[in-house]
Amino acid sequence: MLCGVAIPIVRAQQVGLGSYFASTHESSGPVNITGKTFTYDYKTDTFIVTGDAVITQYNTILTAEKAKLQRRERILYAKDKVHIVDPLGDIRASEATLNLNDETSVLTNATITNKGKSYVLKGQKVDKLLGQRYKVLHGFFTTCGCDPGTPDWSITGDQMDLHMGETATSHNGYFDVLGHPIIYLPYAVFPADTDRSSGFLGPRMGESSFRGFQLVQPWYWAINKSSDATFALDVETQQRIGLLGEYRLVTGQGNYFIFDSAYYNESFRTEFNRQEALVDPQLADPTIPVSRYDIFSMMRQSITPDLTVYGDAISVSDSLTLRELNQWTLSRNVQPGILYPTSLSSLRDAASDFGALYTYDDGFARLQGTWNQDLIQAQKFSLQTLPDLLVSGSKQLAGGLAYTDYDLQADDFWRRDGESGTRLDLNPRLTVPWRLGDYLFGYGTLGLRETLYSVGGDAVNVIPVGTGGQLYNNALTLGPVGNGGFHSRELIDGNAGVGTEMEKIYNVNWLGITQIKHTIEPFATYAYVPSVNQSALPLYDEVDRIEPRSLFTYGVTSRLFARLGAPTAPVADDTANEQTGDDESGSSSLLQPRSYRNGSSAFELLQVTLLQAYDVNHAIAKGASRFSDFDGSVSLFPLNVVSLNGQLGYSPLTNGIRNASFNINFQPWWTKNKASLYMGKEEVGSFLQVGYDYIAPGPTTPLPGQSANLSQFIIARAYYDLFQRMGVYFAPTYDLVTRQMISAEYGIRIKSPCDCWSFDTGITQTINPNETQYQVQLTLGGLGSIGQNPFGRNPFQTRIGVLPNVY
């Protein structure tokens, strides 16, 4: 055996299929060569090994019947039963030539897999070029390599070109199912270890009794590393045909521009279908036009570290556009903090804002304009804020013994018809915090408020729901000349609070938890606002009506915290660690995610709060007691796989529950909840969500705008991998008052045990609108999805990033 020869055998990395010759920059490590016989040619500086040749470097082992290592040229030849084994991959070939200088190689009759055999690449001849590019003759590719025998699906080609991290192409090939050619592919392009490459994306398809057959076919354009775009055709056979487009640009951390737009033509839509969609005929403009559009846009750009400009825009052609469409944008999801409104179909206004934000020590200044497109009432009454200046901050006084907060807000309100004007609101506050000993602490706050108005225009009369034939929304009409001119309001308010915290620590030794801390935190606050007549003031927003209060609020919060022990040495095989459910701390991976500090970590297990309020001067609500309901809330989050929260309102006046809600998210840890491959739009992992909401009936003789109806709903969503090859999905929403199903979703998934493919089919039934939809989705592991996802979102599956998570 010869040792210490400084010629590297290049080691694999798990960065995708075909990357098993990628450099790890360990080229200076020793190479060990063993075999039955050795020959050394000193003229060419070549080692020749015959019979059971074994060449090793670090954790990489190459075996063959024959091997020749040209040390000077750094060329390695291997022949007969060539086998390259790495902790993360496996290569077999009849012959191999490796250039150790530039990491290129030539393989004959090669089979390349990763450790989990989630990818398999075969070729009669495989040329690895510079970087991560492979040219294959008579090639074969599949992500169904986990089971022996014929794969469920594969792509073949006389010539294949794979550029890992980008795209792959196949010439004169087939898409095979169970080894049988099904679809001829004269030329095919598919992702190679990436979900970002230009080309057609998988279509969305569905069937609806309201929309007819729906097909959304997108095309994706990867412009460059920081920008891309998507275009799509939307066909709904009973309603419309449309074109959608979206452009996305990321210019830096937190800087981005996203623009969405769509145009629809509904010339073939029947009048009956239009009337069926009009649930609320009392809209100011219930017309459904033939040509429709929507525009969405978001922008953030840092000019300096302290100055940021921004803008968000929504504009639609008519009041019903957002309510009727089910395809508004082409972004599947975007990163936290960069979100379109989550419930576009139920927006009250289509609001657009633009402005600049300047931050400074302990404060900020914001100059903003807001334009509202009213989707219910007449646009002429819609109130616009152009502009709005807000300066807010705080300042410590007397070395931290006190601090002052201040808010200065100047607004110009405008509407086409009705009262408009300007407003200046000044609100400085002085707070003195205090502490007695280790447990008793509190604060006192004194605030002053000066609000100045300049008003003009006619008054706007409001016809509330329940009067004048109004069934769904308030109605607005133009009244007489309003109380114009200059107005002012002066207020003084005060707040005080006191609290304490009592705790006890228990030593335990369970599931890696070393200690549990229990706290009891009673608190009480008092808020005072004097009674000031504000009836002559205009009403623009909540600043203009501040109700008088002499309000005591009191309650108690109790918490449980757990401390984990120091982590043990990490496990060498991370994959095995993931499969067994153990983590580096030696405790169960079901515990909450955590960060270590000083060898241990702590996290919150439980929080329970109970509070009530008492108003000295008048009832909390009209016709009620001065005591508020008891409000209790609980949040339980002990594990990675479960979270619970609930809220309960109890009225001491009626001795009854006024409102209640309960929500639970659960993920069974005994099932496989992570895909081994990129699974496109498929929702991965079993989960259960259950929600319950209850609102007690209101007064038997309600005032206009009040509801006397009892509200009680149960909402559930669940997916479970019932068998190794099948999963089921069910998501009902049930109204316990009317005893009817508001909506229901049913789905079945047929799948591969190793995530190389899945087929989802589902039915959604709703009563408002009265619609039945059918959706199907086919996912090929590692490539992507075709169709429309029929399952709801898994709350434990997160997706981040603006690019390339589109469609």
C-alpha cells in the first residue's frame, strides 16, 4: 500500500443529481491505494493497480478491477466494476476517466444516485464538464430510485444535457411510466435541481358548476438572478377569458418591486350567470362589465439606511371583480412581511398607499398618501387622505427616571362629495415608571391632546343597516351644508398601572427538560378620559371620536417556562438523525425550536390570562353593566407539532358565555412530514386544524346596525397519509345554528412512498356562491406540479422568498 501521495480523489457533495464529482476543496489530503498487484512507471510517474483496486481519500472510496493513476497529469483511469462511494452518493460504471485538475470526467455505462436514491441518472456515456454540467448519450433520468426494479416514471433521451441548478434538456426521448414509453418527447426541457427556469409551468385545471371548466396556463421567464416574470392565460368556459402578468424584482435585502395585472373579457357570459353572482344588489354599482381588469403592485426601496420609500396599490374595474375571481395574482406565496391581502375576495376597499419613512434615534417620520376605491358605496363619498404626515417617538428624561412619547399627525382629507378638510393632532405624553423591590412595579402616564380642524362641504347622511330597506350595508346620501369652518378639541388623559410577578422553579428531568418555571403575574391599570363634546367635529377616523372613560382593568397572567439541558455532541449522520426524530440536544425533537445560550435554552410552554374591566361613570356597552365580561385566553405550545389557543368571554350580568373560540394545529410526528424531493405545489405532511367560534345572540330588540343572530361555526381541515400510497383530505365548515354545511372539501392523494410522484384530486362545494369545483394536480418529484392544488395549506409547511416562489 502506498500512502501520502498528494493527489486528491474528488469528493461528492449533496447538492443535487449528478454532482458527485463536485470539489470540496480537500485536494491536499492523502490518497491511499491498495490492490493485488502494483506497477510503477517512473518515466511517466504512473501507478497501475490490477485486481481489487481500492483508492481512498477522506470518506470517498473508488473500487475497480483495474486502476491507473498518472500522478504528473493528475489523471485517474478505472476499469471494470468501477464503484465510487461517498457518504452522500453512489456511482457505478464500467469505465471511468477522472481529471483531478478541472474536475471533469468521462463515465461509460454509468449509474449515478444520491444517498437516498431519490435521483437516478444513467447513461451509456456521461461527460462531466466544468462546473455542474453533464452531457449524456442514451440517458435515463428519474426521481423514483428508492425502490428496486422498474421506476414508476422516467425521462429518456438519445442525448441529454443537464446543467445542475438550472435546466436539463432531452432530445429524441420519451416520458416512461413503469418502463413503458407513453409520451414521445422530441425535445423536452425540465428543471435540474432548481424550480427556477424559463418555460411553461404546470397548468391549473378545475371544473365548477359556476365557472365551467377552468384552465390557467402560465409561462415563466427567469430574466436574471434578481428579476423574473410570469404570464398566464385564464379560460373559464362559462364566464371569461383573461390574460395575467406579473413582474418581480429584488434589488437588495428588503428592497423589491412586484407588479401584477390582469385583463378579462366576458362577452360570452350569460345574463343568468351574471345575476346568479350578484348576491348583494344594494351595491352602489352592481354592474358586471364585459371588460374587466385588476392591478396589484408593491414596492420597497431604501434610499439611505434611514430613509425608505414604498408604495402598495390595488385597482379594479368594478366592485365585484375581487369577489368573483379566484385567480388574482400569479405569486404562489411571498416572504413574511411582503404579502398581498390574504382575503382579497372580502375587501371593503381597494386601498393604495405610497410614501416615505425616515427613522431616527427613538422615533420616525412618515409622509404618506392613501387612495381608497370603494367597493360597496358610491365612489364620490370615498374619503382620501392626501397627504398624511406622522411624526412619532420617545425620549428619556432625567437619566431614565421618566420618558416622554409624542405623536404629531397632520392630514388632508378629501372626497368629491361631502365634508373635507385638514386636521392637525398633537399628542405628547409623559410616563414615569417605578419599581419597589424585586416584584412590585408600575407606571403613571399623563397625556395632552390638541386637535385642530379646518372643514368645508356638505354633510354625509348615513342610512344604517336595518332601516330604509338596507339589508346588507349602510347607505350614504348627501345632506345639507355641514358645520364648516375652524374647530378645535382639547383633551387631557391619564393612565396608571401596577403589577407584580411571583415565580417558582421546579427541578425535573424529563424529555431533556431540566427545570420548569411557573409564574403568577397579577396586574391592574386605570385609564381616564374626560367627557368632551365632539358632536360638532367632522368624523374622518377613530381620532375624531374619543369616548370618555374612567376605566379600571384588572387580571392575572400565568405562564410556564421550560429549560433544556446543554446539547450533546452532534450526530455524524444528519439524515439518520432526522429520521429517528432525535436532535442535537439529546431530547425529543418534538420540543419547540430554540437557540442555545450558555449551554442551555428556555422556551414558553403555556400562557393563561384572565381579565375584566369596570367603568366608574357608565356602562361598558349600551344597555349593559359597568362591569365588562370576564375575558379569558389560553395559549399552549409545548411541541413543534401542536399549538392550541382559546378565548372565552363570560358575562356576569346574564351568567352566560358571550363569546368563545378555540383553535388547534396538530401534526402527527409518527408520519413522514418532510419530502425528500422538491414537490412543486404539493402540500407535504399530515396535519389537523380545528377551529370553533361562538358569538351569543344580541338583544331581542336590536338597534339599527346591531345583530341579534346567534353565530356558531366549526371549521376543520385535515390531511392524513392513510396508507403508504394513499392519503385523504377533508375540510368542512359547518354552521351549527342553521345546521347546514357552508362548505366542504374532499380530496384523495395517490402517491409514491418515496415522493417521486403524487396525484391529487378534490371536490369543493360551497353554498355562497352555490358552486361545485373539481381540481386535480399531478406532481413529479424534483420537477414540479401540473394542475391546481385541491388541498388546503399545511400550517406547518413554510415557504419563503420572493424569487422564485411563483404561481
